[in-house]
Amino acid sequence: MVAMQLDLYKASGADLIMGAGRFIAPKTIGVGLNDGGARVPIGDRVVLNLGTHATIPDTPGLAAAKPLTNVEALELDRLPDHLVVIGGGYVGLEMAQAYRRFGSRVTIIEAGPQLAGREDSDVATALLEMLRDEGIKVHLGTKVLGVQGRSGQTVSLQLHTPSGDQTIEGSDLVAAGRTPNTEGIGLELAGVALDTRGYVAVNNRLETSAPDVWAVGECAGSRQFTHVSADDFRIVRENLVGGDRTTRGRLVPYRMFTDPPLARVGLSEDEARRQGMPFVSRNCRSSRFCGRGQRRRRAAS
């Protein structure tokens, strides 16, 4: 994949600079080249495609415990005895079910009131029942107060749960969070503002607070899927040639790779309700989720 992308760049005639860059002035980037030396490209227009990186939440003792991120969890060459997953989002649920089926004991700790926080509550309930049926322990509304030990050996987690404080132990720990790559690259010198979560603040045309500077993909707070980043590119391209594409109302299909999988496109029932949009709920018998009394929704435009 990397070789293919490099070949495409070379064929396009674009000037590809490999190195570490940061803004030193508006639309001006200082680059330390990977093979030595430096360059200072200056552009009329700049597009930020910075991505995100795996991150560890700021919980006492968690970083010292050296937990697995979503990257290391995919590369693990041994089977954990008891895997504790911090976070009940899409990646955390996929990891939890996979390792449970490999044979690990698995516990999920989620701070929110439900799993898969973006989904409707009945969908989240179906996911919860499915995972518990497979023997996965799930703690909802639970905060991790502190961590002791070392992932890969023994870890002890102090929890505050709705029923009181308790301690659980495991052999391995996964923290599946992501953080945008926006620190330390001089965005303030470029006049590019961030939102409260550290993502680049953009409007629905993906324009930043700096003139002629756009941001695309995960760093702009777009949904963390490759096809969304590709569509961000299309929005910027169309606006550069006089079009008027925006992120408003775009339909984003996605899939969570549990078994059975959860796939969705468009608004959820909760989102349609908040927007005052009429919707139709239909009974569905085509999957295990629907067999649990869930519904297929269709929002009317």
C-alpha cells in the first residue's frame, strides 16, 4: 500500500517532501528532511491532513501500566488470560469480542451510560446483551480511579461504579483512545484555531480560521474512516474549482466489525428526533440484532 501511494505521487508530478514539518509563519512550513537538511515551502493554499495517534487517558497509574493501544492489541502474539478493555466504543467492542472468541476472559469498562455511545439506546442494549451472552463482563457508568501493576503481567484497577467502589484484576489492559496530531506544529503561528477537544476547528466547507487553509480527515473531527477522509478531499476540491459541496447532510455509511456486525448509514433515530425529522421504524427479522426486538429505521427527508 505504501509503495502504491508513492508511485501515484511520482506519477502525478507532485513534489513529495518526506520529513517533519511545522508552521513557522502563515502558509510557511519549516521541514526537517528525513535524509538530512531542511526546506521551507510556502504555499498560496494549505490543506492539513494530520491524522490522529493512539493515546492513553490521563488516569493515575495508567500510563505506567503500559497498556496496549489499538495498534499493539492487533499485533499481540500471545493470548491474554484476562483482558480488560477501557472504553466501550467501536474499536473496544471489536477487540473485546475477538479476544473472547480466541479464549481470553474479557472485561469492558465504559464511563458512559451505554456501549457505542453514538448509537440509539435499543441498539446499545442489543450489543450489551450479545456480549454478555458470550461471557464478557461489562461495567457501565464506571470511572477508572487508578491503575496498578503492568499490562502483560498483572494489573489492578480501582473503579467507581454505580453500586460503589470496587477493584478488579486482569493480566492485560487495552486503552483504545485517539488524539489528533495538532500539538507542537505551530498552528498558532498559522492562525489555525483548535476546538475544545484539540481538533482543528472547521466550518462545513472544511475551512479553518486561517484564510485559504483547510483541514481534512480525523484532525478536523471528521468520522475516523478512510472513506470519510476521501470525501473530505472531494469537498475541498469542489470548493477550489467553484463548487459548493459541504459536510452538511452527507450520508456516511460505516460498519462495526462485531459478529453479527452493526452497520448504519444516515441519521439514527435519536438524531432524527433531535432535528425534528419524521422517521419510520420497521420491524426487522434479518439479523440476530433484530431477533432481539430491534428495529430498522428510515428517516424521511
